[in-house]
Amino acid sequence: MTKVAMKVNGRQVSGEVEGRTLLVHFLRENLGLTGTHVGCDTTQCGACTIHMNGQAVKACTILAAQAEGTDIVTIEGIATGGELHPMQAAFKQHHGLQCGFCTPGMIMASIDIVNRHGSDLDEQTVRHELEGNICRCTGYHNIVKAVLAAAGAQEQRQAAE
Amino acid sequence: MKPAAFDYLQAATLDEALDALHEAGGDARVIAGGQSLVPMLNMRLARPAVLVDIMRIEALQKIERSGGDILIGAGVRQAKLEAWPDLVDRLPLVAMALPWLGHVQTRARGTVCGSLAHADPSAELPLSLIALRGSVHLRTKRKKRTVSAEDFFLGMMATDLAEGEMIEAVSFPARADGTGYGFNEIGRRHGDFAITAVAAVMTEHSASIAIAGVDDRPRRFDVPLPGNSGLDDALNEIAWDLNARDDIHASARYRRELVRRLGRRTIEEAAACLA
């Protein structure tokens, strides 16, 4: 067993894990943060996308032990108080989900896209950069609309702060 | 638990990593970004007894010029190379190939050298290294050696890495004046494994192409210049020379046709980039 410690959604956490424990399982089973989903566990579907040190990564192909000392944000950590993150609000408003299985990963990947590109994001870039996230319900159109809408909203919020 | 059990060791120094690899012999694997290895572990296609994590070793984190080469350490992630300000100027072919490699999320974790060690026959970085005639720097506890890309890739997911040995760095020859480059790929979806990928390198007097996804390893061939009427014949010979096979993604015949068409297009793009 290995002792791991990291920051998750602003809180310092630690636990004892086997070397083979995947980060996504540490989040879900040790910390009870089940918003991060496990789809393919081979880095293809993107359902397990989280942020590690500010970058979108797939938690199903990272060992919990490799995450030692990192700063993790999951879908549970992005709303402030009772208010949805602008990306969550945009997915709700534009109906960017149906069954919802891919949604946490979609939202974490989309926030990362907006963080890197800001409001001059275009549709082609959104579609290209969401290639690592698979949705089997929506056909992506409303997801892309939501991300483009949130790109404007997120910029406004940063400017207001 | 997805993977079979293993001991995980986070090495703080290169010596510590090499000692661990030496002691474990053939039962140890290096883990860097883990974007190829962890899926293999999750599917239990790989069952190492020991994993040696090299990502906290400061000495492996460098991208630097070394003579006419760009030396990239085993700890350098693909996203870091993608963001390297000199990439387009010094390694234009790699700059063309990187966006094809996996996804934003996997490039944030995966390393350049890890992709070489994995040696998938359709992978873009091994293809680029073959096209540019680069080399791989290997090291055990006792000795260092440098192997050319041609000698490093032995077959499907097979390399010249010996027991207890790890990649320390890779050398990509930097862009020479008067050289043009082209890169193209066809896959089922962007970010998937390539059905066929082609890299071309051209000067005023010579042209070569390298092809991934067809044979069991990336291979490079000299070809006539694009203005020469012999180019199509040469590409056809290459298409038949490569050991193309049918699989779930495409037929051997389709792959041969991609070698001909994508080959010509990529060489023409390299020529345009030269002009």
C-alpha cells in the first residue's frame, strides 16, 4: 500500500491505496466523488475527464499514486455555493445532454477549452478539441452550442471579478 | 481493480530508477505519462511486477539543442513539446504530427519518449523519428548506448530496449535550411490510431517518405522528386513492398491505395513548403 495526498476541490485529502489503484477509483470509491464517471478505462471516451494542476486529463489512465501532490478539480468542485458554473448553466440552457453519462467529462473538457482559448473560440475548435469525449445521445450539436455560449459567459465572469 | 497488482516506485533520481530496473530485470516497466501503458494494464495485456515512475526526475525534463539535433528527455510530455516556442521553426514535421496524436487530455499526460517505447505501428511520433532519421538514447545501470530509429523499432510494439534498460532521451534532427516537410493521416476518427499516416521530407535534390499504420513498424523510403514521372511507380512499389494486412479498420488493398494517394499528396505538400 502507498500513502497518497493531494488537493481535491480545494480540500487536502489523503488515503492508502494499492499501486494499481486508478485515480478515478480513488476519487469515486475512497472520496465518494462519483460525479467523475468511468466509461472505457482506456482514455478514449473522456467520461472521466478532470482537471489536474489546471489541465484536463483522463482519470482512468492515471494511477492514484501518480497524482501525489497534485491539485485536482472534479465536476463536484466547479459550482460556487448553490450557483452552477457558467458551463453547467449553458449545458442546461442549451440542452447539451440527454442521458447525462458523458456530461461531467464533457463539462470538465469544455471548461479547459474555454480556459485556453477564451471568448474567441470558434465552432471548429470546439468540435476538434472535444474529440476526446464521446457522447452517444446528443449528436454533439447542443454541446457545441453550450460551449460557445459559455465561452462568452465565462469571459464576462472573469472580467467582473 | 482494473490492472493486475504491481509494486509502484516513484524514482527521485535517474540512478534510483536504473537501480530499480536492474534489480527487477524483465519484470519491471518504466511508467512515464502512462497514456499507452495504463490502458494496457487496465486490459491486463501488460502485467509487470514493478512499475518505475520516472516523471519526478528533474534531469529527464529537458528540451535542448545538441549540435544539429533537438534532444527531448524521457520526462517531456507531448503537451510541453507542443507548447515549446521553437517547435515550428526547429521541428516543423513534429509540429505537423503532434495535433494528430490522441486528444488534448492524453497529450497533457503522455510523453514523447513513452510513445516511442510503446512502438505502436501506426503512431505519429515513431513515424516522425523514422522520417527524420533520429535516434534514441538508451541507458541501463551499467552502460549507455544510442540506437538509430531504424534499429530501434523492431516490429509491432517491439523495440530494441533490453532488460533493465530505459529510454533517457530522443534526438530529433532539427530542420535544415532548404528542407520541406509534409504530414498526412487517415483514421476512422481524428485522434484514433491511424489507418495510414505519411511523413515526407524534401530538399531540392532528394525526397523521402515514411509510412505508418501499414507494416508492423514505421518505414522510410527514398523516392523520386515530385516532378519526376517515376514517382507514381515508386509509390506503387512501396505500397506492395509494405506488408499490408486486412484488419477490422481497413483492408490491405485500401491501405495500399492510401500509400499511393496520400504519399503523392504529402510529397507535393513538402515540395510546396520547400518553395
